Amino acid sequence: MGAEIAIGFFRRGTEVLLVQCDCPSSNQRRPVSVPLDDRSDSAVAERLRLTLDPEMSATLVRRGDPIAAEDDTTQRTVHPFLFECDSRELTLSESITDHEWVQPPLMLDRDTDPWMWDAYLAVAPSVRTVREDVEHGATYVSLRALEVLRDRAAVAAASGDGYESLTELARELRRARGSMGVIETRINRVMATADRTPVSVRERAIKACADAVRADQTAAELVAPRLGDRILTLSRSETVYTALLAASPQSVFVAESRPAQEGIDTAERLAENGLDVTVLVDAAIEGLVAAGNIDTVLIGADSVFADGSVTNKVGSRTAMRAGNDADLDCVVLCSIDKVVPDISVDPEYGPVEAVYDGTAALTVYNPTFERVPAADVTEIATERGTHSPDDLDSIAEKHASYRDWDENRR
């Protein structure tokens, strides 16, 4: 049996990090790797992180199934790991001489070890991971959906598969999270603007990935100067998180967002970046706002409708209504792609056992999202600025036109 190695794909946005080491036997850029001398995920993940950057903040997303990596002289078993990075800023270890962030399909265009792409696919997002991700907001999940389409199109282009192999995938991705309209908008735009070839879908998806990351960053940067000193938010929105870091307010209050408590992760990340953060139980939202402790209520969005109403994590309606009653700025922050043409979306419900796992004959009501009326929204902020309902109607119509690629929907 050959050697066993662990390799780490460190992802930021929709790109992964490739590095060049000072090893004289290779001048290729590739994922960081270490010998697999420990079977525990945590130990291997920590060694990969330390080998790359001892100061890096990176979260292990998943470990993939091992793959065989053979060439003319070596037989190895590769164990791939995928990490999520908080930043592109790196303090590389001395053994690494160069690095770059790339969209993974570009590995297919280079003179790289053929197993590298297979190793990436072993940890890449899938329709299943998109469907089952209940921890992240719509921005994050939509990026993963775009990656699935991008990667499958790259495979089809390399193997000679036809365009038809991608059409059902696009439909599956749209159905995977019916409450997140941004997924449908972004998938439809790729399919509508691409030629009917896998190569064209691949290139349009690569561009869509880059555009989506840039849009959320721009939206966050535009809204940050307008936020108050004391901000209330809830749940987990990557765009809101980025805006809060840019604004660096006097204090941030984060509702925990029961039952999954996504807000705890947001609060911890903000605190680790030096912000003054207070976590509160969801039931305390209204009282906190009424006591005069908040200047701005800031939430993300899973979908924005043409009438100005918004769907977001349960608790959003309470927060925005309380802010409106107190005459505060109640801001929804998201990319323009979250504006959807339909007035309703598919409901989502969390698991029963997250609320009650006892034996009594109880019915559990655990909705994931709820609708915030337009009257409780002061401002909808995107990468294009501030929007009124009149603006949203024309945007929704444009997004509806992207559906025309799919003859099954006509």
C-alpha cells in the first residue's frame, strides 16, 4: 500500500487556495498537504491549517472519501478536507513560496496532477448539501448552489457530456430550497445567458460566482456608514456580518435565533473580531428595543418581494415591528438577486426534535422563515443602493424573464 496524505481545500467565497511549496520536485500550485499520521478529523485539520498559516481562522466543513492517486512513480491514497476561511489575508508558513485563489474548475485547464480535481469533487457541494444546509443563510447557500452547477458543467465540458445533463441539475437546484428565491434567480440567470453547451454554462457559472461574492461585499460596504451606534440583528447572514465588521459600531445585540441558535455563531465571530457584542434570547427582542437601547435594526433576507415585504429567519418580524414602533431605522440588507417575482415561497420547517423531544402527544410548530410586512421596513439596501417598492417591481420582472430558458416551465 502506498503513502497516505491529507490535502486541504481552503475556500473563501467561491474560490479555493492553491499554494506552491519550496519542494524542488514540483513547481505546481496545489492544495496544502501533509502526511496522514493521525486518523482523527480534528487533528488532521489542525495540522493542515498550521502547515498553511498558523494564524489562520478556518472552519472544517467536511472530510471527503479517500481517492487513489497514481502516477508513473508513486501510488498514494489522498484524504481530502474542505475548510471555510474568514479572510483571504494570510501569513503563510516558511515552506510556502507562492499562492493564489482560484475557481476550482480552472484546475482542469492546467498541467496539474489529475487526482487533484477528483479530490476536490470529493468535498465539493452537492444538491444534497444545498438541500440539507439549515445552518447558513440564503447568501451562503446560493453560492454553494452556483458552485454545484459550475462544477458539474466543468465535468460535462471535460467529458463530452451534452447540455441536457445540466438542465435537470439546474431544476433540482431550484427545487432544493424553494424558500430561497436567490437560488432560483442565480441559477436561472446562468442558464438563460449561457449558450446551450456545457462550456458556456461553466463560464457563465464562474462569472456568476464572482459576481455574487462581489455583490454582497459591495452591499455591505455601502450600508455600513449609515448604520447607528447600537445595532440589533439576529440569525446568520454573511452580508450582515460583513456590514457590521465594516461599520464597527459601538455595540451589537444579536438574538440567538432559536431553536438552531444561528445567532450564536454570528455573535462569536463578531466578538472574535473585537466588537462589543451582547447575545439575547429571542423573547427579549421587543423589550430591548422598547427600552431605548437600539439605534438600528439590521436583518438579512431570504427573499424580497415586489411589494417591499421580506422573508427571513423567524424572529425578524418581531425585531422589525419593534423597531418600527420605536421609530428606528429598520434596514434589510441583501443582494439584488434576492428580489423575486413571486408573492409566495415554499415554507420550510425545522425538525420537531429541535423544539421538543419528549413523549407527550404534542404538535410542534417550528417554521424556519416568516414574512416581514413592507410597512415595517425602512430601507432595502443592496449593492445598487436603496430601493423602493417601485424599483423592486421592475427588478422582479427582469428576474422572472430568466425563467424562459426552461421550456418545461412554459
